[in-house]
Amino acid sequence: MGSLRWGGDLLGELLDLCVREKVKLGRVEAIGSVQRARLGCYHQKSREYRHFALNEPLEISSLIGNISLKDGQPFVHAHVNLSDARGKTFGGHLASGTIVFACEYTIEAFGGMELTRVHDKRTGLHLWRGDDDR
Ligand code: ZN
């Protein structure tokens, strides 16, 4: 558990922590606030993330995600809900470009097994290899 530095990139800081602490499998959650945000939504037909920017201070009302391996390196996949001064909430897939104002995180590392993301033809996403793929 800890806090992220002011002005850091939220996703990048979480990833750096996992690399530094050698977290290969785990879960992450965080609360706090951001100076601005960039989120994505996966467009299933075109098979690409479409990003949008929220250029205002927002509360991190909820951030939840997981840590696994992609190309042999830790990979953080996180979704976030952000709320404005009136409580209006925006949400999506956390992308780089979301800038920390203040953030308290918890990362829980799991030992034992490893999960690796591999390209999935059906979705175009990098997913965990499932039982039906073996
Ligand atoms: Zn996602």
C-alpha cells in the first residue's frame, strides 16, 4: 500500500511499481483524485480501443484492476470510475495520460501460478489463455 506522486501517470506509476516489486500476478485498487484523465472503450466491431479525454479534476471513486504477464513482463489492466464536483461519474479502461493529483493504492501480489496474456482471435484482445484454448 502507498501513495502515488503528484503529477505522475496513474497507469504508468502502477506498472512501474509492479515491475520494481516483481509482481507477476495480483490485484490492484486505488482511490484518490486526478488532474485529468484519458480512458478507453473497446470498440468490438473495429477491434480497437477508442480513447476519450476528461480535461478536469476528478475523484477516483473506484479503480480496480489486475496484474498478469504480457510478453514476459508485468501488465496492469485497470478500469476506473471518476466523479466530478456534482457526483457525475465517468468510467472506462484506464489509459496512459491520466494524471495523478493524489492517489492511495493497494496492490495485492499472489504467488504460485502465472497468467499470461495472449492474442485472442475472436476478440482481438490480449486475454488470459482459457481452458477452451488448450
Ligand atoms: Zn479494460
